Amino acid sequence: MGNGDIKLNNRDRAVLMKTPFMHGLTGNSLVKMLSAMSVETVSARDLIVREGQRAEAFYCVLNGYVRLYRLSRDGRDADIRISAPGDTFGECMLYADRKYPFFAQAAETCTLVRFDLQTVKDLAEEDPGISRAVMTTLSRHLISTMDCVANDRLFTAPQRVANYILSRCPVDGGPAAIRLPFQKSLLAGMLGLAPEALSRAFSSLRKTGVTVRGRIIQVVDVQALREI
Amino acid sequence: MGNGDIKLNNRDRAVLMKTPFMHGLTGNSLVKMLSAMSVETVSARDLIVREGQRAEAFYCVLNGYVRLYRLSRDGRDADIRISAPGDTFGECMLYADRKYPFFAQAAETCTLVRFDLQTVKDLAEEDPGISRAVMTTLSRHLISTMDCVANDRLFTAPQRVANYILSRCPVDGGPAAIRLPFQKSLLAGMLGLAPEALSRAFSSLRKTGVTVRGRIIQVVDVQALREI
DNA sequence: AGCGCGTTTTGACGTCGATCAAATCGTCCA
DNA sequence: TGGACGATTTGATCGACGTCAAAACGCGCT
């Protein structure tokens, strides 16, 4: 703890500084915040937090992707959220139960910043800027999680995949190509699908002009995807 | 606006005062908060907010139930959350987009308190107690919405119904009876089911000792429900 | 360029839940 | 108490998605 961001490379530092937690911090608050932070590197498949474990920290992803999920008694798992670089997770524990309500697992090698919950909570009492950062982050997460519920309940697999593609496409209506930033199995979990269902959804989108080769997705007509 | 809580009956006032927004407020903040509030009564099926509408307020339910939902292009709707007495909704707009991401509809006649977003936002800057209330509420909503995603993805209809019953049963393991506080169709939407599916889930629970008559649900053995 | 392993795709099949329609139930009112 | 109306249940059918197994692919390695 307390080793600050000294070891961060430029890219990681830039990601961290763009988060609301670090963005507009004044001198003294910044110093204190740095003392509440430490940097961690975890390997693919490592567990970062366990459901039911007492919560003492929340995390910011600098590099890689983290899978938040829950298990059923018979061992099946369901993803709740995928945290990308710049995202935090576990910040909902600042003002709630003491136990994590999910597992967090590194989907690949990840660089994380760990924030001590109690310290940040204390800081938030003094610095409205930090409170604001917490509220902003919580609000966004709440809204995106509500989106997730609505998507699951309203849309079929091909529609959810189309929505995902659209969310990563430039806004114009013409052709586009995107590169998935992670494995398809992770995308499947993110959309609440089995990998096989994701694969079938992609092939059902071929007739709408979607071509998939490895992680590259090409779209003939972005506008047409919207009509699905 | 600004008519305060003068018109509230005792029950409604008690509900309001138990919310984190009003609970520990000091004199001056309390006065200001009161000036940001107004009381509204809405009839069954009235829309309280519309998706896409510019957000200028959030709400606290004092009486009745409010359905937050989204529509698909072809007119189907999906519930995202049911707000019960004591719950707030729309508070995620304090630090996020300006447009509501859902519709809110009174499921029955409701009494609500309307909070002006900008005023509360300004108040939160000065009063850490208010910030704390916002963060507490957002955290709880985020966690319960994550629970919702996990439930949808992990459990079948009968399991979700069993979970709901258990969440409203006294903790001990023996027999119990509960009364649904709303129509079954609302419960169905809450659990992400069609009303017919809820009905079938109830009847599939008969073999586990669950009896339903109108809004009364009787459970022979609470412990047995947990094993489903 | 060829090999080898983990990921993804495809096929076959079963189950769950949505949908539509019709019957029944509950509750409110006169 | 008898209706009447909306809510709920039941039945029949269908489509979407999960699961398991096997084939194909992609990618990194030498």
C-alpha cells in the first residue's frame, strides 16, 4: 500500500488521470488520494475479489478487462459487468454492505489501482470533488446496469450483438470496421449469452452485412444494423 | 413547488423521514431541502417521467408503487425496477445525462415527493450529509440492479419466484404466509416474466408447499424453498 | 511454411418461457 | 347476493437459447 503511481507507464497514468476519481483533484486531496492507492498486476484468470469476502477496497482498471460475475449453487456463472480500462468496480461498497456481492476475475493480464475504501470514504467527507467523483461513477454504473437489464429483457441475441457493434462504431451511417478488444467468449458473457449463441447471432447478422474474421468485424451499412 | 410536506399524513411523513435524504439533516440543510421538495399525487397508470425527456427532478415514493420501464421500437416493454414506498428513482440523473433513460409509471394511485435536481445538487456541494445520502441510495440501487441481472441470467422462473418469496418471509425456517403488496402482473414484470409465466411458476411451486390464493401466499416450509 | 493448442463454429437436440386464445377467478359495486 | 369487469390461470403452440459433441478455425511458435 502507498506505493503510489510511481511504477505506472504513460499509458496507464493517462487512463488513471482521466477517471473522475483523479481528474480534478486539488493538491492536498490528491496527496491523500495517492496515499490510499496502490498498483497491482494480476494474471489472466486470477480472482481479484470473491463474493462474500469482506470489502476493504475498490479498484480501477488501467489495463485489461475484469469480469464481475456471480455463481449459482450448481456452479453455473453469470457475468454482471465487464470492467474496461478506465472503469472502476467495487466502489458501490463505499456506502453499502461490507461484503462484495460478486466475484471479480481478470479476463487477461491486468493492471489495477486498488483504493482503500475507508480512506476514500474519509476523503469524500472533506472534499466535495471526491464525493462528486463517487456519485458520477455510481450514477453511470447504475444507468449502464439498468441498460443491461432492459437489453436482456427486450432484445434477442442478434439484436444485442447489433447494439454492441453499433456502440463501438463511428456515428456515420456508412461502412465500418471494428476490432473486438477481447475474446468472443467474454463478449458473450457480457451480453448474457453462451459462446455458441453469440456465434450464431453473428452468423445470423451476415444477411445484414456483418462479416466476422477473428476479432475483426466489418459492417457494410451501419444504418441498416440499426433497423434490426 | 415549495409546498413542503405540510400536506403529508403521518404515515407518508414517517416514510419520507426514514429515507437517507431526510434522515439526518441538520437545521439549515433541512430547510433548504424542504424548499427543493414538493408533494405530488398521481393516479394509476399516469406517467411520471418519460424516456428521453429532459431530467429536472427525481422522486421519492411515499405511497404506492412505481414501475420504471423501457420500450422497444415494436412497442414491447420491459420493467427495469419497481420503486416501493421509501424508494427514490431518478436520483441517478444528479450526476449524469440530462435525459431520463426510462419511463416511470404509477402502478396505482401514488403519493410522491418531487426533488428538484439542481437544488439538491447544489445542496450536496455544501452538505456532506446530503452527498452521503445520495451515495448510499445510488450504491443500494446499483447493487440491487446487479442482483437483478444476476437473477435473470442464473435462475429459472420458479427459482426467481422462490427467491422473491424468501426475501419477504421471516427468517426462520418453518411455515409462513405473506401478502403480495401489489398485483401479480407487477410482480411478473419485476421478475422479468410474462404474467402467464409467473402463474405457471407459482403452480410449479405447489409441489414445494407453496399455496396461492389471490394475493396471499402460504409456504409450508420456508427452508425447503431455499433448496429449489 | 508447418504444427499444435485453445477458441470458435456448426450440428443436433431439449427446455424454458413468450404468445395467443379461452376459461376461470376475485373483487368491487349496486 | 348477483353481476360485471378486469385479473389470473390454463391450454396449445412456437421460437429462442442452452447444452453437449465434434469439426473448423485462428494464432503464435519454431
